[in-house]
Amino acid sequence: MKKVRQQRKPSGGIRAVLCHEQAAGYVFIAPFIIGFMIFTIIPIIASFLLAFTDYDILSKPSFIGLDNFIKMFTADSKFIKSLEVTFFYAVVSTPLRLLMALVVAMILVRPSKLSAIYRAVYYLPSIIGGSVAVAVMWKQIFSSDGVINALLMSVGIPCEQSWLGNKNTAIWVLILLSVWQFGSSMLIFLAGLKQIPRTLYEAAIVDGAGKIQSFFKITLPLLTPTIFFNLVMQTINGFMAFTQSYIITGGKPLNSTLFYAFYLYQKAFTNYDMGYACAMAWVLLVIVASVTAILFKSSGRWVYYESKE
Amino acid sequence: MEQAVTADKKRNRSKQSGSTSKKIKKLASSTIYHVLVTLFGIVMIYPLLWMIMSSFKESSSIFRDADNLIPETFMFENYTNGWKGFADYSFGTFFKNSFLITITATIGAVASGVIIAYGFARFQFKGKNFWFSCMMLTMMLPYQVVMIPQFLIFQKLNWINTILPLTVPHFFGQAFFIFLNMQFIKGIPKEMDEAARIDGCSYYGVFTKIILPMIVPSIITTCIFSFMWRWDDFFGALLYLNKPSSYPVSLALKMFADPSSQSDWGAMFAMSSLSLVPVFLIFIFFQKYLVEGISTEGLKG
């Protein structure tokens, strides 16, 4: 390799530099480095500094030490509420969605002429689920005169309540929307299931294992790395959820669906309390990092990694 | 050997005797399977069907007979009413804005994603692992952490109410797309690069002549995902666009749905359904690529 490179001596200064492997590598990743500096590193530093200030955009930021953080945990009941709501949402909806995805994937893995159509039907909601159109639709489906109540009525269960107006059910409407979008996780599990060698199952049958046993001893352990990865990424996304809360419920009723990201947005762009919002963003980062770390810590106990020989 | 053959024959004989009852059993179980899976599928897409069907109903009857899926008469008035939009701007404007933002951002995402992926996949250079880790970490970084300073930067640049904040960052590479294309480039035998190099091709020539033609599938996957995500993006538009003339469809729908502006649900559902059409078309025609992309994304573990 090296010899080949030395033989073709490119002529000229800049050309010579650009054709060196070291430099060429940097030329290609240069867009990333530039973008990373401008859109990630500088903003991270700025947001960290702003977190210790009182800043309303109009006047200059003034340093107030840890006041933002102290206020958050001692004097801002809305903040505590949004934290609770978001924790509940992320911790309940992600495992439910993954469980749903796994169950349906196990059902659809059975080969059939129609399986492509089934897969498409189950996958469709997760393709469009993040859109405003679906959020608006979801809101109307669960309204007091929406389709859920109408269907309940037609099977003889009169129900007048608005699912979104009740502080106990509203969050479940949002969780249901998230679980409804299990399709992409299902596809991931289907791909994972196909990677499990058939010979393992055949060996299990020879050893006299039943279907349930081979599920718990073969399928599930071999899927745990996939489950783990998706659990981490989707839990993180759960903490950052915004659109559902903003469009469907507006955080109501009684802040029972006030997502953290939504409250942060309100602080920043409704109250123009930018310093406080930055402090909130850093708390979110710490929470997300801790949850990820806890999940990673726990992974040693339940995630099965094939030893590489 | 012979023993095995006789054993096989025996098994065949016993199979034949029980074949009819087994066939019935199999048929029954497969029927139950298909009925259940289909029923559940209907439950899954019922909300969507309901919205689409409602968009053809008379506005006042949508909630009155919410439990009837099929409208008594199909009418298209909701579409003509909804298309008029609000604040003097029709949905034509909003769709135009959406396409402009989405296509520009997608061009950026594809170009940068492919170029950066080639750098990471094919070169050994100092600091590569560091930059690669940085890139992967950006996937886990909550957007909220950079949101406010980014907003302030774009405000300083006078980019508010232009499409620039929604498109320019995509020209600098996005972790998911870089990763996706990297996986693909790694699958191309390195000998092809080396052969081309010996024939006098520069790294840049290898990129355009060898790599690009080989990774068309992952380029298509990148296009599709970028298009769908940008099309659905609502938060970016909410932050940076506050004039109706510059609204994309997602933001326009939200404003359209505000109870203060109106409550013509027929028109609302009509425009919502219409906004899903581009993504729906992608879903139908490019499903293979979607599945591939999702599998690379999720199987990293």
C-alpha cells in the first residue's frame, strides 16, 4: 500500500497535501467538523454559560450563580410536575411499545403470503405518527364527541367524558399514541429474528425443548442486544418528546401532560427566560445521561452478548 | 442408511393416515391466525381511515355520526374549502414552502452524509476515532441543550423567517445519515479503491467514480428518511418561522387547527389527509429502502 503511494508523487504543493491520506481524510470529514463546531460545540458552551445567568434576550445576561437551578427544585412546582409527567411518559411508553413490537414481530415472523401486507399495515402508523396531521387526528378521536366515545356508545357503553379533559386519562392518550407507533421497532425485531440461525432451534427440538422454552432460551437472549439498543434510544427520545404535548393537550389538564420539552419551550419562547431554559436543558442532559448510564449498568445482567471466537 | 429409509417410510405412512384431520387443523389454525392479524390491522389503521373518510363527510356530520366510517355521500367541498387556507395564504403556499425546505435540506443531508461517510469509512488519520465518537454522541444529545444558542446565532445572522435555519445545518452532516452511508461503504471491497488508485485515480476520483455509483441504495435511503423527517418537522418551523407566508404545511396545520381561528373540521381533516400524501407515496413506492434503513438503525447493538 505505502509503496504504491510513494511511487505516484503528485506534483504541486496543495495537490500533494490533498492527496496525502491523512489530509484527504480530513478534507472529507471537514463539513462535519465545521458543523459540529458551529452548531454543537459553540452552542453547548454558550448554553452552559447562560444556565448561570438571568437572560431575557433584550438586556444583557447577568450572572446569578446557581439561582436558576435552586429555583427549579425549590420554587417551581410546574417544573417538578413536568419532570414527573415526562418520567412517567418515557418510562411507561417505551417498554410498552417495545413489548408490543416484540409480540407482533413474533406473530408476523411466521411466513405467509400476506405477511408483507401485514407488515406494511402495522408499520404505517410509525411512518406518519410524528406528523401534525396525526396529532390533530388523535386529539379529535379522543375528544368527548370523538370516535372512541361514539364506538363505545354503539356497543352499549355510554361514555360522555373527554379523555383529554380528564387529568387521569390524558397522559394515557399520549402514551397510546406512542405505543401505536410500534411498527418501526417491530421491523427491527423482525430483522433481528431472521438473523438467528435456524440450527439453534433445530438443536433445541432435538434436545426436547418446547416452543416456549426455545423462545426464552434462544430467541429472547439473542434479541437482547437489539432490545437494549432500542430501549436506550427510545427512552432518550421519550424524554425529549414535544409535539404530542404541544399540539394534542397543550399540557392540560392541570399540567398533567406538560412535557419537560414543552415547559422548556414555554420558558424560552413565551416568557423569554432564556437563562432558566438553558439551565433546564442541562438538567435534561444530566437526566438523559444518568438514565442511559443506569441502563448500561443494568445491561450486564440481562443483555446477552455472543462471545466472539 | 437403510434403517433411516425404513424409518422415513414409516413416518410417511403415519402421516398419510392422519393427513386429513391434520389438514383441517392446519387450515383452521391458519384461518384463525389470518382473521386475528387482519382484525388487529384494521384496529391499527382505523384512526387513519376515520380521518380520511371524515374528510369526505359534511363538516357538521363528522362528529354526529363518528361511528359510521363510510360517508353517506362523498363530497369534496372540504378540500376546496381547506385549500383556501387562512390569513390570505392558501395551502398552495404552505405546500410550496414545505417542498422548498424539505428538498433543500434533503440535498444537504445526502451530499454531506455521503462525503463525510467516505472520509470516516475509508481513511486512516489521526483523531479519526475522536471525531467519530463526537459524531455518535450528537445522536444522543438532547436538542434542547443547543436550541437556545442556535436560536440566538440565527437571530444575529438575521435568518429568522427565512428557510436558512431549517436547511443550512443539514449541509454539515447528520449522524444517522453518516452512519448509514458508512455501513454501506464499508461493504464495498477495498480492493476496488486500490485498483483504481493504482490506475492513477486520486481519492477524489475514487469517491466519484467508484464509491458513489456503488452506494446508490443508501443514497436513496438517505433521501427518503431525510424527506420524511423534514416534511414532518414542526418544531424547527415553530421556532424560526412566524409569518404565515413562510409556514410549511406542518405549522400551517397546527395554526389551522387552533380553535380560535376556526372549527371547520371537514376542511381540517381534508388538509391533514392531504399533508400525509407525500409521505404515504414514499411508503408505498420505497418500502424496501425504509425497511433497510430502519434495520441498520436499530440493529447496531
